Amino acid sequence: MDIEITKMTSKGQVVIPQDIRKEKGLKEGEKFLVFDINDNIILKRIKNLEKAKTEDEFEKVFRSTWKIAKSRGITKKDVAEEIKAYRKEKNA
């Protein structure tokens, strides 16, 4: 799993980095579910809309993401610190 930093445009658009688009074979016009959980916004690619809407599918994706982060030694604190540093850099 790649971890990248992106930003939102004035129109609310978020760019998915090119390396991730290539790796996942993302094409223009693809659709995503957007989950808002606490202070986290998570995109889930829609391949089968009915299946993607289920809570179980989301939980499966979310668990696997944290499992990968944990295996790489990335903690919630690390993520929070990276976000804080990025925001500081952006506002400098």
C-alpha cells in the first residue's frame, strides 16, 4: 500500500496520485464511496455498487488498511503528526 499526500482544490476536488492511479488501474470517471468517520475521510472504489454499500465491505477495507499500517510500524500518532507537519508546512 502506498501512502501519499494530496490536497483539495478550491472546487473540492482531490487528486489521487499518479502512481496509485496506475497501480490500481483507475480511469477517468470512476466512482468512489466517501466515508466520513470522525476526522477521517476514506475513499472506497465502487466496482459493484450494491456490495460496496454494505457496512461489512467497508469494515473489511478499513481493517486491512490498519493491518498494513501496523505491519509497517505506522501508528495513529504517526499519522496525526504527519498531518500536523503537513498543515504547518502548508500554512508557512
